[in-house]
Amino acid sequence: MEMERRLAELRRGRGWSLEELADRSGISRATLSRIERGELSPTAAMLTKLCSLYGWTLSRLIADAEGNAPSLVRARDQVRWKDPESGYVRRSVSPPGAGLKGEMVEVWLRPGMKVSFDTSPIPGLEHHLWMLEGTLDLDVEGTRFRVREGDCLRYVLKGATRFECPGKKGARYVIAMVRP
């Protein structure tokens, strides 16, 4: 419920009505209202759209909602989030805080899973994707990369991305993000 509360605070802090946010995000007013009341779990795609409008990363939103801002976060205390639509799981590894330029997340995708994002939460956000297990097909603004175990890919986000886990083995990777 904390994430939902935080989303409502971010909207109100900008002086936006639910209708204005719906117009800006392309998410219906009814859906936004249900999310803010905690009646509906937002998908990763929805959260990415909202974070983009607020200039936040998804990791920052999740950690902020949990109230985590220490310098050290033990593995047992790192926040995990599962996308209710695709089922992908992400763990906020580093404690993002206001003013910090970098953060890291660990992501798990099941075999055959596909996750797409229409936009970058922060235009110019630099990613360093380090593949820990499996294989990942990644489309970054129309350029396709196949990333295998041990590989590291650097890219700067401005537009759409699509993550796909081909084959019979799941994928696990770490993304280090650096804000512009």
C-alpha cells in the first residue's frame, strides 16, 4: 500500500487531478484511481509510464515507498517486486536516495517471458546490463542485442525497450543505472 500512497502523493504534489494524469500517461482515470486506492496492482509498464512523468526510476519509487534510505541494505532487506502482468521479478540491490546518480537492480525472467517498456523513465538514463545467468534478447530503440552469461551491455535509454528470455532457461541479470 505504500507504493500506491506514494504515487498519489507524487500526483498531488504536481497539482494534477486524476483526469490530468490519465491524459498525460494514457492510463485510464478509473485504473489510476484503483491503483491509488490499493485495489489494483500496477504493472511494470504502468509504473514505467508514471515514473517517466515524475522523472523517477522504478527502483527509486519502490525503495522510496518502502522508506529505505540507508547507506547499507542487507540482502535480506532488499526490496523485491513482482510485475503482476508479466511475472518478472526485480530486486533493488542498492539503496537509491535523493541526489544519488546511480543504482542497481537485479532482474529475473522466466523462459519465454517478454517485457516491454514504451519509454525511459528518465531520458538519457545510462544502463550497464551484466548478464549473470541465461540469455537475453534486448531491443533498445530498434537495435537488437543478444546478451549471454558474463556479457555486459551499456546503452543509453531515450525510448522503447523490450526484454525477452529465449530458450528453456531463465535469465538473471543486474542493471546498473546512472542518471544523466
